[in-house]
Amino acid sequence: MDRIISTFEELYICCTKYNKQIWEIAQEREAEQAEISINEFRAIVKKSLDAMKEAIKNGLHSKEMSMSGMCGDDCYRLQERYKKQHALFGSAFEKITTYALSTIEENLRMGKIVACPTAGSCAIVPSVLVGFSDELNIDEESQINALITAGEVGRIISNKVALAGAVAGCQAECGVASAMSAAALTQLRGGKIEEILNAMALAMKNLLGLTCDPVCGLVEIPCVKRNPFLAIHAVTASELALAGISSKIPPDEVIDALEQTGKLMSPTLKESSQAGLAKTKTAIELEKRLLK
Amino acid sequence: MKQSSIIDIISPIMVGPSSSHTAGAVRLGLLARNVYNAKPQKVTFKLYNSYALTGKGHGTDKGLLAGLLGLPVDDTRIKDIFNLDIAKEFEYKFEYLEDFNRHPNAVDFVIEGVQNMTISGDSIGAGEVVIRKINDFSVKFTGKYNTLLLVYKDVPNMIARVTNSIHVNIASLHCDRFAKGEEASMCVCLDGDINQKVIDFLGLIEDVYMIRYIKKLDN
């Protein structure tokens, strides 16, 4: 097996050469490197998947506010609305958006979540993966396969770009989470390897330049609402890719652009709360109130 | 290029809200606990820069204390740690400071007890942490590897004597000293595990003042 896969092109070539799915290639390599069996590796992935489902469940039943008091009851509001009027795009849309809010709100009230890839972007992969799986009764093994593929996408990106807002802005946190979700969803829907990689590239491409400018330096504003937005963003990318629409810029070059954009982004917009939303008039007032 | 693993991307399972400010804080506390290796009587947590400014909203203070008490990053008791009985084990207080020579997310654990020790570390992003200093010695370990830590008299052959006794691969080695012939420190990160016999043997070497074996963090 070609053990080192550092780019999406290498991944594609490897999948084609051995006629295997992304998750198959990935789990064989991961098990080999960690000196564990494939089943042991899948058990670790299942543990993360189970923790994601637990976070969704816990968040759906809470409206406890964060320590700052700024966020925590949006999932409740959204569920109340869906009780009265269904979402325009149907029940899958309802599940994905409510699961995203429930997870990210669990995070801000110090509940247990899975950093995937980070805590501030922890709701995107679970909401897409579990939301879709609940909607269509997808079996657990397929969900694990999809989470492995999401992880493989994140891993390849992380070889070039540190997945941290302080290094490359939110494009490297929520942006990457959305790209991971697009790949996972496309696989769950039976997409071919190139469609999975195109979905990843399409999602990522449309989030380049996304800054990290949290109000009061907390993982709350705009992080909470960004999670459901970028979950749906992943669905859009998947729909396009499954239609055979490709990213004219190949996946690896999109990641090159992500890296370059991260480097060029002003440090004031990289988790330092010195510009953008964090320095708006209202944000400054919120900060004053919080420091009291 | 150093390769990461899929598990790094889809974990840790942790209590929120921030990998650097919450999970990282717990991990720093866990490492400090293993370095100190005794029951403290009094602890002062000095939080710097971003840790000081946004620490409260992120539960950084709770995370540092919870880690020092041995709670893992996914323990839901972290949220209420200040009210728990286990938090009455020792006296503690928090200080919030600014020092731009320090990392944005830096902390000092000033521990008083059977011995007084100051342990300093940084949370460097995505939940990864580094212990940088113990008292006046610079050290470097992350909790990703089993780590052997020694403080000894700066004499010839000490590094050889230590490494010759360890029969596992060394991932990194970091040494420092106060002055020639004075106190020195050695930080050996290992790919594998060593048993207590080896540690006891190393502890018996003349001129070794302190030895700690810090197991890698689980999560």
C-alpha cells in the first residue's frame, strides 16, 4: 500500500489503482501506522461518532445560556419554529440546522462535544452526517465510513494548513469542516471518488477568505450561527458535485489557495478579536458589559 | 512533511467551548500534576494574555484546576469544578496578567507543598500544549509522548548514562542547565514505554536530584 498520501491527487490515484473507496484506503493506512487492527481503528472512529450523537441529543433539550449570557437558546427557537411551520427545504434541512445549533450550543455551555476539526467548528460534520443519516436511516457502518472520509479530507488539508483560526482564519476551521462534510455527504449518497473530491473542493473554494473575528474573543459570535450556515453550504456543494459539476480549480490547488489566503490574511482577523465583527460598536459595548 | 492522523482531526472528545482555552488548559493541568507528582497545599494559577482576557468565558480557569486535579478533557464535571468536593483538596487562586514576552495562551502553575515548584506552559492551538519551564529550567514536552524528566548535577556522561539505560526509541531530547557544574535538566520524549525498574535504576544514579516519568495523555 502507498503509505504516505499527502495530496488529494495522490489519494485519487491510490483509490483508482487499488479500486478502493477513500475510507478503505484511509482505514488500512491508519490501522497500519498505529499498529492496531482495522476493527480497532473503526472502534475509535465509532467512539467519536457516538459522542457526536450524544452532543446533538443533549443540545436539543437545553436552552441554558453560555457563561457570557450571549448565546444558548437559538436551537430552542429554531425547533419552536419548525413545530409551527416546516422548513422550505424539507425535513432533512430541519434536522441539519437544528443538529448544528444543538451541538454548537452544547459546546458553549461546556457540554461534551467532538472537536472536528476544532471546537468552534464542532457542529458542521455531525449535523450533516447524522442529520442526513437520521433522515434516510443510513446504517452505522456507512456512517463510520463517511466519518473516516471526512477525517481523511481534514488530514490532507492539515498537512498544508494548520486547522486553527489563529493561523489561517475561520476558513481553516469552519471552512474545512464544511469541506469535510461535503465529502462525507457525497460518499453517503453514493458519489464516485471524483465527485467526493469535487464536493470537497467546491465547498472549500467558496469559503476562502473567511476570517476569525469572534466578539469578546469567545467561541460564540459569529461561531454559533456559522455552524448551521456552513452545514447547509456543504449540502449545496454535494448537490452540485453529484450532478457532475466539477471544481475547475483542482482540489489540491484550492488548498494551495487556502494556505496562501491564510498567510495573507491580516493578523487582526485571525482569532485576535482586533478587527471585523469583534471591533464593531455593539461588540465593544458587549465587551465592556462582560468585563464588569 | 510530518503527517497527522485521521484521529487527530475527528477528536478529541472534550468539554467545550475551546480546544486551546478549555481542552488545552485541562491538558496543561494534567501535565503539571504529573510533573509535581505530590499533593499540593497551595496553588497560584497565573494566566497570561489571551488566557487572562478571555479565559473566564472559555472556562480556562476551570480547565486548569480540573487538569491539576486529574480530570480528563471530556469530564463533564469540569463545568462545576469550583463547587465539587475534589476541588477542596488544596487552596488555590487565579491571577490574570499581561506579558507580551509570553505566548498568547500561557500559564504558570505556582505550586507550594512538600516542595515548591513553578511549572510553565503554553496552549499552542487546536488543543496541543507544551510545558516550557520547570522552575528555572527550560524543558519541552507535549504529552504526546511518554516523557522522562531528570534534574541532576551537570557532570560529564550523564546523557549517555541515561540514554544507555533506555531501550526504546527516543523521539526528542532536550537539555538545559543553570551553569556549568550546577543543576541541569534533561527531557527525553520516547516512542515507546519504559518500566518502573528502569526509572528506579535511573533515580539511583549519583547526582540525579529528581526524576519523573510523565505518561502521554490519553485524549
